[in-house]
Amino acid sequence: MAKFVSSILIGCGLAFGLTGCSKEPVKIVSAQMVDHLDRGSGNFDRLFEVCFDQPLGSNYYHKIVIISKENLKIEGEGPLKPMASDPNNPCYVRNLYLYINKNSPVDARNLIKDYMVPGNIRQLLIQIYLEAPQGKEPPIAEKLFTNL
């Protein structure tokens, strides 16, 4: 146990210099599917919104898994940064198309358009990390939402 604690302290020291583990804890409050922000481009017609208990003050990393009622599964990850344009807003709107990657199903864009709509999401799992995970480190915040 002491070895584990010392490795965490060393990891925090390396990651954040001599300031220690200074990132604020985050608490995921809500999530919802959003489909009313697109103004005709077709690029922002499938979004989800995640809200925290307070605006993010530091950079974090997140992973998501979204499963539709038809079992279409979209997984992705990426950075979460404080919003310069709206620093007091605790909610982030994320474009689902940005999560398309080499592991996505064939024709993922059309599948997202057809199935990732409000009322058709069975599960949305979101995990927040201090930084991009290098191994099996646990998330600092995690929440599973159902029936969105």
C-alpha cells in the first residue's frame, strides 16, 4: 500500500511540477442528448451535453461510451478544457461525430445520425481523468446515464 501511495505522489509531482495535485475534483451532474443546435450544416445535429457541478478550471481528459436502444455503440475520448468563450458555464456540448475513429462501426456517421437521437439512448457512460490515461488508472469521476 505504501508503494502505491508513494507512486501516486511521485506521479502527481511529475505531472504537476512541484505544485502537487492541484486540479479541483469534478462532479458530473447531468447529461442529455441535444439535436436542436444545428443551423442547417448537418455537422452539429448530433450532440450530447454534460454538466458538472461547477465550471472546469483546469484541463481534464474524458472517455465516453454511448449505446443506443438498437445496441449501436460509439466510444471516444479526448481533452476537456476550460471554456474561454464562456468560463462560467459548467456544461459542455460535445459533437458525437468527433468520436468517430478507426474502431467505429462502418458508416458510423450515418448510424449516429439515424440512431443517436434524444429518447433513443439506452446508456451513456462518461469518465473523467486528470490526464490521458496511460494504463489502468481509475477515473476521478464517472457516471452512467440511462434512457436519454
